[in-house]
Amino acid sequence: MKILLIGLYAAMSVAAPAPAMTPAAIDAYMRGALESGGLPGVSVVVTHGGKVVHAAGYGHDSEGRAVTENTPMRVASVSKSFTAMAVMTLVERGKIRLDEPVAAQLPRFRMDDPRAARITVRHLLNQTSGLSDTTVDINELESATSLADYTARLADDGLRADPGTRWEYCNVNYNLAARLVEVASGQDFGDYLRDRVFGPLGMKSSAVSDQVVRPADGYNSVFGVWLPRPELPGFLSGSGSGGVITTAADMGKWLIAQSGDGRPLVKRQSLETMHTPTAIRNYGMGWGIDQETGQLAHSGNLFTYNAVEAISPQSGYGFAVMTNSAALHDATYDIMLGLTALSEGRTPERPGGDRQLFELVLALIAVAAAGLSAMGVLRARRWAARQAGKPRWRAWLRLAPLLLPAAALAAYPDLISLLMNGRTVTWAQLTYFAAPLSLMLLVTALAGALVAAARVFRLRSGRARRPAAAAKSLI
């Protein structure tokens, strides 16, 4: 694998750009993507051979300003590649040992699981530590006030698997790595990134704190309408898993460094280590690796921002796409694939149309449920009358389907968590990117419950009248 990577890196310096990959072609594609996806704002940068081909912004932010290549945006889990780079700079300086236990290098790191003593730094960066959203209290961690506090809160948590035996995406890995950077360097994580990563690359508009670089509020789509909303509170400031705020212009410098061009932050061997997948999963250190094409990519999803970064070693191109919005579908990855196609001389597809269609369907289901509910309530007396003389259990059985949406609503966070491979999902989170689905489910649950309640009321009132009528007839 390393021989293959070396060959691909060497090819970067000689790869010729496809004729269609020009600033004008990128602008034309992005304008179409913005329109078809209905996005409020997006910024993008394309690099090749140590140079920025094009960096630009499109649309507007929540304060009405035009989005440009210098508009700060949250990049969520794209931050993980920055954290991995910070760790590797300290590995090269001999201050962090990649294949030795984290507990030996982070004295306050303790867990209620003896296997945690075997977690190495490499395990953290490769997401093979055994840490899992299913065995740690993510909600408790989200209220942490610092990386030190975050680390201390793990003391009563455990692992899901033996270290090095299972890949599982878990933000805890990268927040522990960020804390390790602080202990090994003697600096705050944000300060270390500024001095050793952002600064040397000239990324002057990048930070891990919104007190240093402030992004505007992002947006959520609610049945096709974009509503500006503040990012959901959580452990973001100083976070190693998702705290980076940056711009398309700065991301161009980062992609060039990650491609092995420009000013190196680490040796080529360290760069290859970060870009090499494990035997367990096609994931390196903050980078996923496409098995067929060798493309390196990592997406980032918050509740009002989405982002993706990618490097194509075969062509030498790098891409970063950032949006100030979040919905049921992440358009940034589609846009990145479109730019990749453009760089290879292929015709890219326009992304984003399915989101509007899907949200329209959800809206129609909600409207239909509300209408059917009103009709069901009005006809409840007639329905109850038809149950006269029938076994009582049959009437109750016929009410059960009406309560299925309410049962689905009660299990909603757990169901979404199951679909996301055990990632923790809260009610508050489901009111953001999943708002259309959440509202549809709420409306259908209420609709069914109202009809069921009306029918139960009519059944009971009908039975109460029948004995009274019978008694009157005997007088």
C-alpha cells in the first residue's frame, strides 16, 4: 500500500489538468449546483499541482452578506484531519509515541474498563480504539467545558471492543487526541494549531473557537424553506473532533499541504501514514480512502453546516466544499463528486434535487394525515355506531394501527441511532437537520392519536347511553 501511495504522490507532480477544469467551468457548475440544490450559500476551492485553481463563494449567509472564498464556515468532522496533523507534528518531535498506550502519555486518562489501558495513539487516529457512542455518555461529554474536563468525564465509561479489533466512528477518539496534543505540547489545542498548523500554512482565517473566528448562523431546511438557526450547543470550541472554523481560501492551502506540495508540515512518511488505511477499514487518520480510485475524502456534518474535503492522488486535484446549511441530504459530497467528474473530463450531475422532492413528499404526508385526522374525528360517532353488537376486543384491535405513528415517534431517536450505526441522537438534534421528517412524524402521530381518542370517547359514551335507554324502557 505504501509503495502504491508513493507512486500516486509522484504522479501528482506530472498530472496535467483536464481541459474543462477552469475557473469559468467551476463557476458554471457551482451556479447550477446552487440553483438545483436550493442552497443558501456554499464556498468551494479546487487545487492542483501546488496551486489554487479556483476559490469562490456563492449565495449568501444568514446576515444577508454574499458568501465568498473568505467567508468563515464550520467544517465539523473535517477537523479530524487537522487534529491528526497536529499529533503527527508532535510524533516527529518525539513528544508523542504513536504506538504506545494513551494512558502512559495522558496521565489523567482513565476508564471503567481495563482494556482502555491498551489503547494506543494510532488506535485513536484510526478509529479502532474500541470507543463507541453506545458505551460512553455522549450527552454528558457534550457539556464539557474543556478537553481536560472532557477526558475526566470518561472515567465511568467503557469500551465496546478490544482496542485494534474493530473500526467504529466515535468523536471521543479525536477529542482525546486533541487533549494529548495539549499535554505533550504544553499549549492549548487551539494555540498549538495556530502556531504549528494554521500559521505555517498561512491559514490566517482559521481557528477552533468562534471567539477567534466567528461564522454566521447556518440554516436548516423545513419543507424546502431555509430558516437561519444558531448551531446546536455542544462541545465545539477547542474540539479536536469537529471544532475547526475556516474558509475556502484557507482550505486551499491545507489541501496543497495534504497533497504533498507547498510547505510541508511533516515528512512525507508521516503524510503517507495518515493517508494509509488499516487492515480493518479503509480509513487512515482523519481520511477515508476509496478502495477503487484511491481518492482521500472526509465529510463533516453539524446541525447547520456541512463540509467535505477530498484529494485525488491519480489526478493531483484537491477539493473542499462547505455549506452554511444542513438538511436531510448533504449536498457537499455530491458537489465534490461533481467537481471530481469535471476534473476528469466527465460531465458532472447537478446535485440536490432529490432533497426538495423528498421534503415535498413529507409535507404532503403531513397535510394528508392532518386532513384524514379531521375527517376521522368528525366521523367517530358513525364509526362507534358500527361497532355496536360486535365483540369489544375487535373495536380495540381496530384502534391499534392509529397508534403506530405515536409508537414510532416515541422510538424515533433510537431508530435514527440504529440507522446511524449506534451514533447517539437526541430529540434536540432531530429538530435541526431532520426537521421535515420530525414534523411529519409528529403530525401523523398526533393525527392518529386524535382519531383514536375520538373513537374511544364515542365508544364509551355510546355504552353509557345504552344502559340508560334500557332502564328508561322498563319504567
